[in-house]
Amino acid sequence: MLWSLPKAAPALLRHLAAYIDLASLDLARAYRETAAELVASAIIVIGGLFAVFMGCLAVVAYTWDTPHRLSAIGWMGGGFLAVALVAAAYRSRIVRAKSPFMDSVRREWQEDRVLLERILSSEED
């Protein structure tokens, strides 16, 4: 095994450099995906909150002196619950579609591990 180490060292160093490149690409992609997700979520939340507050204020102002005041507030609560359920389903679909962290590094390592085992086992013979 020690005899094969000098022969395998250049290949191992090249693979190590390739793994570092793949890891940096995976980290950059994960950063971009996370940043885009956070920015979009923040915009949606802030805009949605202002729209909801203004809509609620308009409904309560419109129905204040009527007997429908309580039913209007109840319907708004039901609407908020429906929107929250739809948003939760959408978020779960986004999370499932997200690419696994360090996926290309893991895939390349599985392929290279087989080759490395083959090289080291043939060197021992």
C-alpha cells in the first residue's frame, strides 16, 4: 500500500482540487438559491401584510354600523387560514424541489471512490 502512494498522489491531489472546485460551486449555488428565496419571501410577506391590513381595515370600516360586522371578521379569518394553507403547500413543494446540498461533490466522490479502490487494490497485487 505504501508503494502505491507516490504513484497515486498526483491523481489524489487533482481529485482533491476538483472536489474543492465542486464544493465551491455547490456552496455558491446554495447561497444564490437561499438569497433569492429569502428576498422573494420578504417582499411577499411585507407586501402581503400591508395589503391584508388595508383590506381588513376597509372591511371593518364598511361593515362597522351593520349587523354583518362579526360575520365579516369571521370570513376574513377563514380567508387568512385558507391563504396560509395554500402557502404551506407551495412552500413544501419548493423545499422538495430544492437540490440537495453538496450533491455534485457527493456524486463525484461515489464514482471516484470506486476508481480509487480499484487502483489501490491493483497496486497491492
